[in-house]
Amino acid sequence: MIDYRLLEAFAAVLDLGGFERAADGLGLTQSAVSQRVKALEDEMGRMLVVRDTPPRPTPAGERILRHYRQVSELEKDATRDLGIRDESGFRRLPVAVNADSLSVWFLDAVATFLLDERVALELLVDDQEQTLRFLRSGAAAGAISSEVQAVQGFRRVALGAIRYRLVATPAFIRRWFPGGFDRDSAGRAPIIHFNRADGLQLRALERAFGEPRVKPPAHYVPSTDKLAEAVRLGLGYAMMPEAQASRELGDGRLVELDERCRLETPLHWYYWNRPSEPLERFTEALVSGATRLLGPTLRRW
């Protein structure tokens, strides 16, 4: 039987980003937290935490962290059913969401749920192709991702799709594409990526020009809103969500470069397959909101 005081200390180190912060959060000394994590590792017979800055779980630690999260949710459900609540009455819900969804539609989709329910949402943000890592690490109870994968212990629901267009300002087009948007000019003009894992722009160029891939000089702006601002300032060209760019496209402040570059990114919601009433209610609100804002959903797997 695992000692859950040890698990609590282990999870706090990873959630709060260090042994000292975990000690403050738990009301313990840093030495006591270190001893509890070491005792858990001794009990498991393997290292669970990489002592880095910030600490991160080993593969074994990821598995133990997922177990702790899921059992904690079941325990909270049981105490609620018995009429027992913690002092605040709020339930923590860690969710991984891609940056474009957060910027364009996610909060609108779940706002009513959060106003009605005593749930404290913690958002873990990355590119849409990277969010599943939060599930595998045990950091999130659910994740929105563009990837379609079998993730052990999680169910998947199709949410709809974000539609993208390749855009730039008229001034940028006059400077970099005076003869039109072609392979040579696209390879010389600066493009804007969210981060180095963002392949959206290159996929769009591949649709327009095929192989070999066009590889323009690039800015990296890891914020959806700031990436859009960089495009509006004329610093580069990039794919923007249609909903985010629609007003500027309508009044001519932005121009679509090539219809061949249009892409749709299907989005999926992954969530624990163990019973959790708050997570089920959140899922219902999310799917309903996504249907309203993105279009109809498909089915659950």
C-alpha cells in the first residue's frame, strides 16, 4: 500500500516547481519533503524525480503521478457524495490546451461551467501538437490536441476544427511579394512560427509549392496573441485562425496570400477514463461549447 503522504509530497514538488516551494505549500520543512520523496523512491525501487530546475518526473514518476491524480479525483468524488468538502469547496482541474484554442474559443466554451461550478482551472499551454505530453507526465486530467493517438487510460472526443489562413499586411506584401506570392519570394520573406515545434506554416507552404519544402527565415513568437500582433505590425507572414483574422481580412488590414494554403486543424479532447463527475461535467460543457463555436463534433472513442 502506497503511503499517500509521500505521494502528496512527490506531486507537490512537480506541481509547484521545486522542493522549497513544495515545502511552503505543504507547511513542511524542505528536508521533510526531500525525505518523503526519497522514501517514496525507496518504496518504488526506482528514481521518480529528476532533480533539475524545475524538477521533472522520470517515466516511472509519470506513471505514479497519473495514479495519484486519478485516485485523488475518486477520493474527492467520494467525499463530495458524503457531504464533505475542503475549506474552499473548490476542485482543482489541470487541463492542457493549445495556444490557438485558448486565444480563440476555449474560455468562451467553458465560461458558463466555471461560473456555475466550484472548479479552479489550471491551464497548461503549448502548441496543439505538444499538449499530450501533459497527459503522459500526469500533469493534466485532460488535454486538447490535434494529434489522434491511443493514450492509455484516456478517452477521446472530437471537438471540431480551427480553420487557418496564410496572411500578411498589404505593406509587407508590397515589400516582399511585389511580383506575386511564389516559391522564391516565399523563401526569402520572413515567416512567423509559434515555436520550433510549430509546423503549421511549413505545411501550408508545402500545399502551395510541394517538395522540396520552402524554408523561409523565421521569427519565433510563443504567444498566439503576440504572433498575431507581429503579423499586424508587418514583421512577417503566418497562418492565423480564421476567426482571429476575420475582421482585418474584411477591412483590408490583412490579406490572404494564397487560398491553397488554407488548412483545418481537427481538435480532440482527451480525458481520464476513470469516473469523475466534475470532469464529466466539464467535458459536456467543453464539447457543447466547441460545437457552438467550431462546428459539430463527431463521436467518442
